[in-house]
Amino acid sequence: MTSQKTIAKQKVSGVILIDKPQGMTSQQVVSKVKYLFQSPEHNSKKAGHTGTLDPMATGLLPICLGEATKFSHYQLDADKSYQATILLGSQTDTGDADGQVIAQAEVPELNAELLNRLAQQFLGAQQQIPPMYSALKKDGKKLYEYARAGIEIDRPARDIVIKALTLTQIDAEKIDLVVTCSKGTYVRVLGEDIAKALGTLGHLTALRRLQVGKFDSGQAIDISSLEALPLSNRFGRLLPVDACVDIAAKISLDDEQCQRLRLGQRLNVIEQIDETLRGYILQKLSKDSQGKSKDEPASNNNEQTPEYELPVDIKLMDEQRRFIGLGAISLNGRLQPKKIIHL
């Protein structure tokens, strides 16, 4: 009787930047990318994007595969840049061209000075009420499901920051909008608010994401071009597992230390903290004390904790300078694993 051995497939891990086409949902793009990286030798089942784009929208959609999904939140939390077209004079139920027109209004005369002044007024920290046509959930159901049923749900305003904004007149009824904003900002709502500030109504007829954190759309590949590549060349488009991690500091560890971290053990690396690393930790602690990072463990909220015990996130590297995960390091030399990869 012949025994058959099941050969374990190699897990596909890394980040790929996709130029999302119009008409596809973000999840459809993820599913397509998973399909394009699977093979008899490769497992690409685990994947996710780093921030939804509306079906009408195009542009940059970073997709994490395999172990890279552990670090996708760094790009979910990152600032994003968009370019959009606002059509003045009509409002739709979705805030974009995919919806039905529900109201109309006269369009005022536009000029560059008016638009520049208005752009300045929208800069900075503010609150925004999310649209009903969104994937946010209420009692386990997405808001757009309520909206399609004609049900309006009360939505609390959320804090956002508009970092940069330019408004340029295209013609008598259209405005080109370019914005850099914090996570959670809905450009559809921003377009509606800009129209209201002009004394009219409006909705988006085009939306393109230009940038997510340190990634920009010029680095992205469209689905059809990725599909046309041989499988080996597709792998050539993958960025490293830690591509989403925006942490400058790193520490190199020997094989024994790596093994202990993989077992969940803490280390004492006080002798490996040089002046550069010490300076980084102190700088990060100073920054966090001005505005606590949401990623901090709850125990860090104890103001009585000595500074030398407060942990700071750091990249972990093996002796071959390969990324093995993230740890939390303190000035007292304590290093504990946070997220370790298994390739």
C-alpha cells in the first residue's frame, strides 16, 4: 500500500499595492489578489486590505497577505490623500454618483479666491458625521443595510483632521478637490459639506485615493496587469512582510533570543541598548506622553509607572537581519514579544 505525503504549501506573505478599478468593491479586489497568488505550491488564503474604498472609487489599495496581515493596522491608522470631483447643484442619497438624486439647488458663481478661502476654513481638527451609506455597523448590521431599507440611524460625530486641502474650479458646476486627512474621514461627506458652505448642494462624481501613509498610487499595479504577469513575476511585486510597519527602531537578536521570543518569553537586552536606541525610546516616550497612543497596553495608563519601565514598540530582527516581528522594549532592558511572524 503506497503512502501519500501531504506537502505543506508555502504561505504567501507580504504587501502588494493595487490600483483599484472603478466598479469593484475592496473585498472583491482582495479575493482576486488571493486567487492570483494561489498555486499548487502556495497558500494565499489569508489576506485583507488596509482601508475600504467605495465601489465608485479608484486608486491605491494596499493588500496584506499572510503574516503581513498582523501589521495592517499601521496603514489603517495612517493619513490618506484623495482627489475627487464635486458636482454642485444636486445631492444624492449616497453622496456620490452611484446614488439617486434627492435634492437640487442653484449653483453660485465660483472664483479662485472664494475656493481658496473656503479650503482654509476646512483645515484642522473637526467632527464629521459618518454617512448612512457606509460599512460602519449598528447592532451587527452595516449602516448601508439600514439605509437601503429606508431606516435612518443616529450616528455620533467622529473626530477627524483635515491636514491639507485644495479646491480648484473645473467649470461652472464642478470643483476639483485634493485632500490629505486622518483615518475615518469620509470624502463624500466632506464634498457635501463644502457644497453646503458654498450655499448649494453637491455630490462626488469621481474619487481616487492617491496615498496611504508612505505608499502612493504611483507604486501600485492594476489588477489586469498583475493577472498578465507570470506567477513568479507576481511575487516580484510583493513588498516585505513589515512594509506597513512605520517604526524606525530595530534590534538584532541571536538565534537563542529569537527562539525564546517565539515561545512568548521576555528577554533582558539592556546590554544591546546603545545610545541611538536609547534616544529613540526617550523620544517616543516624550511624544506618547503628550498624546497617548491607542496601541499602548492598558497598564501604561498608570501614571505612577516609572519611565524606565514604559514599553516602546520596536522591530525585531534575526542575525541575518530578517524581520521576525514586533516587540516592546523598555529603558530597563526588558523586551517582550508582541507580534511574531511564522513563515
